[in-house]
Amino acid sequence: MKYTSEMDKWLSDNWNNYRTYQEVVDDFNKTFSVDKNISSLLQHCVKQMKLPKKGHPNYTYYSKEEEACIRELYYQVDTYKELARVVNEKFHNNRTTEQLRDKCTKYMGLKGHMKNMTTFAHKEKEQLPLGTIRRGQNGCTYIKVMDVPKDKAKCVSGYQEPYWLPIQKKIYQDAYGEIPSDKMVVFLDGNYENLSLDNLYCTDRKVSMILSSNRWWSENKELTLTAIKWAELFYTIKNKKEKMYG
């Protein structure tokens, strides 16, 4: 089956909203009730439509800034889980632990064990009183909200939840209640120092990913909020269509 003009328009309009070919194929097939595979999509979109490549079909795109951050942090954290958390918070993405592991080992040549924190570092963090505020190497600020149990001290590194929370998350939760794991608190003006409630907004991680992909984050709070509302509406409509048509 050939690609129609309507399909081409959809691909052109939505191409930059996705980071992997698999994501494009999945939504494309659902939208047009077809069964295209990645190979067909690559042939048509990249070779015929001249749309920009996204790397290997199973590879998730990372900006140069993200790659530089990953290299810097790789030997400063203990686990890929911690690396994923820090990178996601800094770039407002939703990378999985597996994606970060693959990126490091298969594409960046970062292999071997993560650099371990010293026992002294663990003890020091255990002794810090609740309410202690520290700035992480990723530029984010954290607040200690729970003591690390002695039997878990060797397994906990960095500013790890639930013992430490990003300070914007703590402020938002104190005002509005618990935040689901699939959501995150973002700074509308992009300023990590502006912790006023009217500058904090809780949204889905996938919404944050759309804004990052399209470079819609702005120093103007109103513009950023408008972009977020657009992305939230996009997913609301998308989910309703999926429920209606399967």
C-alpha cells in the first residue's frame, strides 16, 4: 500500500514529536489503521520525504547536550537508575534505565562498573538532619525528607528518593498532595531558582518530552504553560481515539 498525501502530511507534522522510529510507527499505524513496519517507514520518510534521521531504528535520539551530561555524570553516580533520574530531571525527559544503559554501553563506549561512593559519603548523608538542602552536580536542588535505614546505607547513593526529593517536588507536594510516579514538577520559566508556586507545574513526563523535542520550553511562563496545555490536550485526544477505535 502506498503512502497517501494525508499520511505524508501527518508524518511531516508529527515527525519531530517522536524520538524513535518505533514510536512513529506505532502511532502512525493506529491513526491510519495500517500495519507498516520500521523498514517501510525508513524507506519512505528518510529516503523519499527527506525527513531527518533519528539514528538506528531501535536507538533513542539524544542531543549533544544530553550526551555531554551523561559522560560527565557516568562516573559520579552508582547506578543507571540514578543516572536516568538525573538526566531526566535536567532535560525534562522520561528515559528508562534500560535506555540509559544501552546508550552508555552500546553507543558511547562507557562500560564497566559505575564509580562507587565511599562509605564515608554514605555515613555523612545518613547523619545530615532532615530538612538539609543540597545542590546536586546536575544543578538541581534537593532536600532531605527521610533518614536512610542503616541496613540500606550501602545501597543508597546520591540524592535518591524517597530519602531526598527535588525541592520543587517537595514544595508542590506540600501544597497540593502526593505526585504520581509518571508525573514531574517543572519550572515554567526554566529558572531552577524560582521556587514560587506559580512557577511550578505538575505534568506528565511524556508531555515534558514533547516540549523538549520541539524546543518549546521558554523563559516566558505563559508561553511554556500554553505549550504544556497543547501537549496535554494532544494526549487526551489521542487516548480517547485509542479507546474508541482500539
